[in-house]
Amino acid sequence: MMCSLWRGSLLTLTSSLNRRVFQCCRQLGRSYNIASCMPEAVAFQGVSDHSGLYKFSVNESDRFWGAVARQRLSWISPFHTVQNCDFSQGKIKWFEGGKLNVSVNCLDRHVQTCPERVALIWERDEPGTEVKITYRQLLELTCRLGNLLKRQGVRRGDCVTIYMPPCPLAVASMLACARIGAAHNVVFAGFSSEALADRIRDAQSSTVITVNQGVRGGKVVDLKRTVDQAVQNCPSVQQVLVAMRTENTVAMTDRDVPLEEEMMKEDVVCEPVAMDSEDVLFLLYTSGSTGKPKGLVHTQAGYLLYTSLTHRYVFNYHDGDVFGCVADIGWITGHSYIVYGPLCNGGTTVLFESTPVYPNPGRYWEMVERLGINQFYGAPTAIRLLLKYGDEWVQNYNRSSLKTLGSVGEPINTEAWEWYHRVVGDGRCPVVDTWWQTETGGICIAPRPSDPEAEIVPGMAMRPFYGIKPALLDTEVVTGDGVLALCYNQYCPLNCATPLLGFFFTGDGAHRSKEGYYQIVGRLDDVINVSGHRLGTAELEDVVNQCPGVAESAAIGYSHDIKGEGECLPKTRSGKIMRRVLRKVVERNTDELGDLSTLDDPDSVHEVISGHRRLCGDGKQQ
């Protein structure tokens, strides 16, 4: 049963009221041929612009996705059916009959045409120590590691857990699993041993891949020790492959395998396994409000096609560009826009090991200058943080290589958007505020692609991507504007679907303007009821975040007015505020806080609880 949704009046959105619009005129000029932007469109009769191509993608989805899949992916066996989907039954199948190998699409076919093109730039913790890996080198690493995994007993259908920081061996581990038909389960290298153990047990992994130590922000972290503690409670684990990130020795047991040493014994050729389109590619765990983390499944063909297509067209990526996504590979953003999307497109992608402020707040922009990054993709949390340090840390460095700026993870507030555009991008780079989810695997709503001179409104995701048909739901589909539940009733090659009256229910609220643009206002439970009016917390936070002394804020509702401030906020390791925890605290329900394994600083919860109790006084709210 759908939760109660709302249609009523809403605090007017700053970015909608203030129509400060960024016009992006690309080199194509006022008239252009859509097929010159998207070659597949040449086969779509009558399609001459972006609007026509989008309509074709939702009205003729079989023809659209069939043509794109044949053009963009290398198939071992062709598919016979583009889609066999029924949201009402939870039945989702794409490219039936087709067989392919993801690693071949990401490596082999590029090695055949451009073996010495740089695939990975490993931006290590210390600036200026980057390592470049070509497609030929990455294929050799992947094949050696794939052969080693097979020698260790890993077979098709097994699931390998990877607990590593962003580094070439982590990417090779993911691709090696794909090459031999195993699924991978990448866990953010910062989770506790308990959180890691939960994910290993749920995935039933017999093999774990890790490093001796991680290096981040000038600090060394003993990752092998965390793995040792985790696997004590994981009876399925038979071996741990250990790579050496630092020169420091660590204790090795009979279960442990020295990764680099054993890899060098393997052949540089590893035959790829032909995988069905709907075979599992990877698991990725996301935490819910209660219970254990949930393992989401993404499959082979649909995921790879969608990530490559969105990477190419949302960011206007061209051959030869350097793509700089500063997420961690442990999150879906890292999977899709560090590894699979860029590599499928034959791109050069950056692996960022450090932090935005190490060794100083100019780290991102120094890296942009040194590596010549063309597309930069980061989180609003980091942008808001860097904004507070001032413009000089940005202006110290040459950013003329930048062509597109991206935002991911949460809605970006207007102040941060404008600073990002005006200061970081010198007022010339389009800012693409992207909306998507771990469940979708790829970007669903973004300002680009669009016609060349189409407007971009600050702080709005705006336009659905090809094949995406959003629907705003109350108790029925809403055709006008408003702020309601965001759902999909159009099939696109995403891999996770939860049936809800024939829709994929995203759990987010969205505003649709009279122009048809979408603005995400946050989760549906992130609302505050004031005198019968339900207000989205995102709008309130947007106003508070514009105060000079505020880097980030969280708005929550409670039954009585309480004045005061907390020293910190409970946030996940990907930078998202855990509002459900704050809500439990003010409701005095601290015994049921739910899964806290993704918390960056567990002490922050204790500080919030203590501060709330002090403000309430003697257990009664004042």
C-alpha cells in the first residue's frame, strides 16, 4: 500500500522562483544534426533534435534500445528480444538470448584499436605521484588476476568480496570477476569489521581481496587487520588475497595469499566467459532504516549499456577527454562512473585516493590542472565544504581544461550550485545536477543531454534521460506541476525493480515545473508538518546553508520547539546526513536506531543524543 503522499502548498523553491538561468551554447551552433551527437539516431526516421529523440526513446523503446545495444556493445551471441518487462509482476528481462562479457567490452576491444591509451589515472594520496595505466596494462592485470582467482577455486556464479581503496588493482579485481563469470561485492574500505562481516556472510563469499594498508588524507589505515577481524566470523571465507599498498609488512596466515607475487605466476591471457545478459554482474549493499544492509543486484548487459550511454551524453564526454569522478569505488557512483561507464566508452578515468582538503583545500583544483581533467563529478557535500574556504583556493589553479561539472549524491543547494558554476567553472561550464539511485545503477534525470542552447536552471536535475519516463504520484498519476512521489512507469535497461501498482517507486519527492523540469526535494519521509502544511526539509536546508557560517545543515521535525545546536551531524561515509537517526533521537526511540554500519563517525550519534537530553532537561521536553 502506498504511503500517504501530499499535493498541498509547498515553500516556494529558491531555484524555481529565481529564474537565474545558465545558457549553454555548444560548439554545434543553433542548427545541428542529432545523428552527429548520437550516431544511432541516424536510423530513427523523423528524429531531428533532442526532444524528438527523447520521445522516440519512450514511445519506441524496443527500437531505441535495440539499436543502441547493437551499436555500443560487443556481443558474443546476439539477443533476440530487446525487453520482456512487466512492472506489475516484477518481471524485468533485457536483451534475452544475448551473450557477452563485460570485461571484453571494457578492455579487449579497446586494446585492439588503442592499446596505449591511458585507461586509469591513479591519483594517489600524495599530490604529484599519480600512476597511469594503459588499456593494454589493465587487460594484463585483469587476466593475471582472473587466472589467479580460478586457481584459487573461484568459479562462475561465485561472489568475491573486494575491500580495497581506489587503486588499479581494485578495478582489475572487479573486471577479473566479470571476465571469469564471478560476481563481485565491493565494500567501502572504511567500514568496520562488523559491517564487512555482514556483507561477506550475506554474499557467501569464499574469497576476499584486500590490501595491507590504505592511505588517505595523510593517514595510514590497517585494512588487512579489519579483514582479519571480519573473517573470523565468516565461515565461508577460504582465502584472502592481499596486495601491498604500502611497504609495511602485515601478519599473514595460511589463509592469506600474497596477491602481486602470485599474480606474476599467471598467464597474461584469460579466456572470457560468455555471460547471459541477465546474469549477475555485482552485488552492492545499501543500508535501510531498519535491519541489515540490503544487497542490490545489477546484471550484465542492461547495466553496462546504460552506464556507458549516460556517461557519454550527460557529461558530453568525447574520446580523449579525462573524466574525473572523485567518488570511492565502494559506492555505486564509483562503479558506474569511475569503472564501467568510462571504460566501456574507451575513456580515461581518474581514481582519487585522497580527500578534498589534503594537503589543503585546493587539492581538487590542483589535480584538475595537473591531470587536465575535462569533466569533474563530485558531491554537494564537498562543494559546500570547499565553498567555505573561499575562492582563492580555486583561483590558484588553471581550470581551463574543464568542460562539464557534475553533482551527485543529493540535491545541490542554490548557493553551492552558483559557486560551483561561477568560481570553479568560470561561468562557462554547464553544471549537471544528476539524480539517480543505487537501485537504478545510472543517471535518470539531469540537465543534459538536451538541445545545444537549452537552459539549465540552478539546483534542478531537470530533464529525464533517454528511455526514462518519470511519473508524479499522489493517489493517481499527476500530469501538472506539484511536489509528489517520483516513480517510473517506462521500462529502461535498469536492473532492479520494485513493483508498486505497476510503477518503480523511487521513494523520493519531486517538483515538476510548468516547463516540465524536475526538481528533487528529498526522500518522502524528509518532510516537516507545520500547522497542517508539510514542508520539504531540502528547501529549509537550502535557506540555512546560505548563511555564511553554515557549511551543512539538517532539518528535522519534532512535537515541541527545541532551541540549540549540535556539534556535528551523523553522516554516512559517502557524506549523506542520516536524518532517520536524528528523527529517532528526538522521538526518544534510541533503542531502535537501525543499521549504523555506514556511519562515518559513530560518536556523532552519542553527541546528538547527549545534546538532546541536555536541552530537554530531566527527560521532559521544555
